[in-house]
Amino acid sequence: MKSIIVSVAVAAGLMVAGSAMADAPKEAGVCAACHNTGKSGGSVGPAWKDVAAKYKDDAKAVETLTANIKAGGHFGWKKAAPMPKNGSGPEANVPALAAYIMTLK
């Protein structure tokens, strides 16, 4: 039952994210259930453009985001729930996702 709920949430997130997700790495599909690429804020987590803006002056932004995605947490965002740990699977390419997020303006 849990996998069905997760699948529905991911599908809904992908529909909301729209074509902007087409350039994102495959790992972004799961993230789209809570985040979007726009600047209007995500459904649960912050919009990725807001994340990119927050870290734009961080010379190690990709490394910082990679660590944050893997660790999970709030990271100063005022959202109801913390982001869970992500990217622990052997095929997870979290650095590619972090680099993609930093391309958004």
C-alpha cells in the first residue's frame, strides 16, 4: 500500500512540475512530489529556483546541496516537515541533481 501511495505522489508531482523537469536527472522525479522548479514554492518543500537563489553565492553550492539532499532536514526553510534522507541507493546521482538545481534561475 505504501508503494502505491508513493507512486501516486510522484506521478502527481511530475504532472505539476511539467516540462521543466524534462532536463532534470532521473532522481528529480521522486523530488517533484514535494518540490517544483518554479519560483512560487513547492507543495511541501521549497521551489528549486528558490534553493538555487539561496545558494547562488556559495562557491561549494553543489557539494552543499548534495550533502543536504543525502542528510535530509529543514535547512532553514520554514516548511511543515523536514526533507527525508535521499540518494542512498547505488544508482542515485545526487551531485547531478544538485548541479541541475543550481542551473535554475
